[in-house]
Amino acid sequence: MNLTVEIRAKPEKYHELYQTLQALLPTMRAEDGCHESRIYRDVEDGEVFFLSVHWEAAANLEHYMRSVSGSALLGAVDLLSETARFRIDKDAPWENINTLKRMRKGA
């Protein structure tokens, strides 16, 4: 399953957001079931980043979201983003980031 998170940085926070996302990649990649993770920057709108992660199964994503690294990711989104949304697989609709936050809580 492919998770894509679109994050629009707050004004003047894009460097900090990018550095934070980069710092989280090694821990994310070490998680069971993470096959690949990458960060992309929108070439037309430099304030927008995409975090793309290929997970073996939904359970692996749920485990990550409950981890310290998952908490750091959501914290960075809260502190450094103007807006954030995600989708599972490319044909799925975009969802509010709060759905990932609820996953963290086990709801």
C-alpha cells in the first residue's frame, strides 16, 4: 500500500519542515514493512512537500503511526504546516490528516 502525505509548509518554515522530514526517513525506513520512503518538493509550488511511503500492509502503517517516529511526523505537521492531507494509493481520495492522527490513537 502506498501512503502519500501532502504538506504545505507555513511561510518561512519550508527548510525546517524539509530537514525534519529528512531526519525522520532513516527511522521510517527501518520500520518493519516499509519498503520505500521518499520526500518530493513540488516544482511549481516550493512550499509543498510530498512524503511517499510504500508499506507492506495497513498494519505496518498503523504500527508506525503509534511509534515515536510517527508521533514526531505528526508533530512536525502540526507545528510546521499550513495544511496537510493524505491518501492511500493513487486512486483514493485525499483525506484530512486528522484521520492519521486517529490511527495513532487506535480509534
